[in-house]
Amino acid sequence: MPNEESWSVLSAPTSNSVVLAVDFPAPGRSEAGFADLTAVMGSAWSAHGVLQTKLPAVTLADRPGPETYLDYWTGDEQLSGREVVAVLGYCLGGVYAAEIAERIARRQSTEPAVVLFDGQVTDKQLLAVEIDKLIALGGPVLTADEANQARLRAVEIVTTPGIALADATEEIVALYREVATGAFRKVGLAPERGEEVVRFFETYMAWLTAAEGIDPASAWGRSLALTSTDYAALEEDGAPTAVNATKLIDKRFRLEVSHADLLRADETARVLRDHSGF
């Protein structure tokens, strides 16, 4: 079996052949995950086990780099005895998937396929996008002025001339802590529970920031990409995280599926069965 600290089993391996799925799973999130994709693929993947990344216990204060995550997933013992046929990446997970595939290709006889689902690259603008999502979720609690001031401050942070991504991330997390603490107080959430929520956001932002140290160009140049209608909207808006990603991708299928449903849609399963090659 794979190292249980580094990988969760979505579909138990019946042989030494596995598909690796790279994601930042969040409890209760609205977007479909790789467990949903595994279910919708059904017997098409019956010859392979499906394993999904778990996260190392690091915080933003540790200033983790990409090696922190990559070594945790691909060290000597993590996938011992496994033949990796494909590495899948959801959103920013596609950046990590690229380097995992490169590492695996250096130690087995075949190159794993690389499949991206709304693949994006790290950019300071993405920090503002992520906190904007959380501000929107806090709509019933935050006043319009509080929400607007938080958004303006986020934009100010990420557009600070010369600011490094890691420094911008720390400021964004501090901003979220300030806004969230006030919101939690209004709804009577226990301080320790509120701190858990903030820490989870911090963990996500550390994962996002560390991806800046990976160049996915080589693996993405031979990748298969499936993109959603929401991704198309990002491109139309000129969002660098999507526009710059698309320039690197080899083969792409634009699906009439939302980002939230991309990993559970029948159309996604059809494209994978017809074009993934594994």
C-alpha cells in the first residue's frame, strides 16, 4: 500500500498500477473532487488504484517551498512498488502534478500521462481572488462597507510595487484573520473554532504560494487539459492565472460544465475515456 500519511486511497489498487490525483481537499467544499471523478469513471479505471494527496503539517510561518510538498508525496517510500500511469491535477494542483510526473518519469520505465482540470498557475492576483471568495461567503455577516474595505485592501496588498508573493501572502492571511475574527464574533463562533478556520485558510495559502517555485512547462507541454465555462470566463477577463496556463497546455477540451461540477460531470468522464490513453 502507499504511504498512508502522504496519500489517501480513493480506489484501492488491485495491481501495482495507480493514478495519482493532486488537490487541496477541503471538508464541505462545493466543488466536486477526485472521489467524485473516480465514481463517475466507474469501470474505466478498474485496472488502476486512485490515490489522492494528503498535506504535510506545515504552516505559512514555515515558509514552505515546493520541495516540502513534493518530497512528502514522492519520497523513496511513498510510492514504493507502484507504476504510476497518470498524474491528475485540479486547479493549482496541476502545477504540483507536473513536477510529480517529472519525478516519476525519472524512476520508472514509462512517463505518466498528465491531465489538468482547470489548471492554473500561481500569481499574486490569485491571492486577492481567494480572499474575495471568502468575503462573498461572509456576505450575510459583513456589512457592505466592511466587505468593500477588505476587497480594496486585498487589491492594495497584491499590487504593492515589488512585493514578493510570500510577503503578499502573509499580509493577505493577516487581513483575513482580521476580517474573519470580527465576523466570527458577530455570529458567536467560539474563538478556538474561529482560529481553526483561519489556520485552514493559512494552510491553503502556503500550498498556493509554494507552487510559485515550480515550472510546469515541460509536463504541461504533453498534457491533456479539460476546462470549464468558469475557466473560459477567466480567460475572457484576461486573468493571468488562466491565460498564462493555457499557453503551456498541449491538448485541450473546453467543456460546457461549471468549475464546481468539472470532476463529476459525465462529459468529463467521456473525454477521459476517449482521449486520456490510460
